[in-house]
Amino acid sequence: MKSDIIRIDNQGYGYEDVVKEVERAAQYRGLSHKEELQLRLCAEEMLSLVRSVTGEMKACFWLANEGRDFDLHLSTNTVMDKEKRDLLIQSTTSRRNEAARTFLGKLRDLFEEAMATYPDVSENDIPDEVYKDLLVHPETSPEWDEYEKSVLRSVADGVKIAIRSGKVDMTVSKSFG
């Protein structure tokens, strides 16, 4: 069974629909309350991880299942830089780009990785008083990113990400067999 495709954006549009769709699929397949919560946690952490890494988000979400095996899918486009690419690949269970499986895929991946730029962080764009606050209170905490990734990895059976150009396809697998 494949669900409808749900469009998601930064303003929160689609988030409630994703949760409802996951709950509906869990109930349809007869999952226990605990299993339903695990599947819902996978979906929420998946959305949160992609949003925190890519920043802006206009994505499509759907889920597919066969029996008690679920695959949650998320597809989005982003302007890719080296930092985003590394964060996304480090969040997978295999620590590799799933789009780079064939010889040509590996070649394309190497080329795209070499062409990716470093994020533009210029001290001159930030006023001094704000920059001093950022040094004392960093905007993002590395522990938070690690926490988010570890929750998803510990609850899900598998996390795969395929990156090709600026398109990111994420698949989270969970089996209740």
C-alpha cells in the first residue's frame, strides 16, 4: 500500500497531515499503540532532521508498507553545500550516498562532491554585538544534531539518503515483524 503524497513547507503546512497519515496506516495494519508511537516518532524525526539540515523546505512525504514493514519517504530540493551534504550522509545508517551505487553514480557523486562549495560565512555580514552573542550562545548545538540523528537511528531499522544534484531523497525503514 502506498499513501497519498503530502506536501510540506516551512510554515508547518502538511505536518499534521503527515502525522494523521502515519497514524491511519498504523491503525489499518493493526499496530499496537507503542508501535504506532514508534512509527510516528520516525516520521517526526525525519521531518525535523531534513528541515534542520536543509533550512528551507518544500518537500513531499509519502509512506509505503507491505504487511508490517513500513518505508517513510521524503523528497526535497535544496542548494547543496559541503556541510549540508556531510550532515545528511552522516545521518544514514550506512554513512553513504545511496545514489552512488553504480559506476556512473559513483562518478557523478565524486564530481558533485568536488563541485560543492563551503557555506558562505562572513563575519562582515553580522553586526558586532550579534556576533559576540553568537560566540557565547551558538545558534545550533552539535549535541542537538547528534541527538536528532541518534533518535532516528535508534528507532528506525534503516535510514537511507540519496543525493543527486540538489535533490535529496530520504527513506526511513521500520519493520514490526
